[in-house]
Amino acid sequence: MNSELSIILVDDEPAHSALVRRNLIKAGVSNPIVTLESGQKLLNFIFAREEHENQPIPEKILILLDINMPGLHGTEVLKTLKSNPLTQHIPVIMLTTSDDPTEINSCFQLGCNAYLVKPVEHHQFVEKIQEVAHFITLTQIPSVVI
């Protein structure tokens, strides 16, 4: 387990965030999970701006990022993170309801590390989050150097 790892979950739907969080914990993830409801709040968190100005940045970060959000779209957030040398190494997993091949290709071209479609059926959704939890426990994550 990555003991220093913090998971940042970005989704504008509180019910989706709660379901993901609950199932990560059920699957054995004990890392801190920071829930943010917009792409802009994620960028503020990562770059220690506005409401996160005096907050320390976690040593290691993995981002679970929704795509279709009001305001700053998930692909714009991904583009911002992956085009900045200070944040391009942070793993970003797109976790979204969209299975549009064009959007999938676009996210990989922008540098996402994985693209997961949220299943509509509850049991499949739970299984998918358990797979994400398993992935998190096995993966080595680089330290943040911002």
C-alpha cells in the first residue's frame, strides 16, 4: 500500500463521489481521499491557490477525475496538469460515464494514465471501484515536487 498516497476524487455529483469513496474503503483502501466537486477546485488544491493557499500538498497524489463537469471540463483540467512540468507526472485516471471513443482517444492524447467508464448497474460499478482499489494498492506513485 502507498502509505503516503492521497487520492483526489473530482466529481460534480455528490452521490457518485460518495459511492466511489465508500467502495474504495470497502475494498481496503485506507489512504486519505480528498473529494472535490469541480475541476477548478482540483487545480486550486494542486497549485495551493485560493481556498487551499496555506494547505500542504500531499507527498503523493493519484487523481480520479470525472470529465463532464460544469465550469472547467475534465479534459481541460487534464490538459492543464499534463502540460505543466511540475504536475505532468501525477497519475490521472479518468472515471466517467462517457464511453465515446473520440473522448477516450482525446484523454489518452492529453496524457491520462487510464480511462474507466462508470457502469450504470450498481453491482458492476462496485466491481469497477474494487478493481481501481486493487490497482491503487499495487501501483508505485511518484512524489509530488511542486
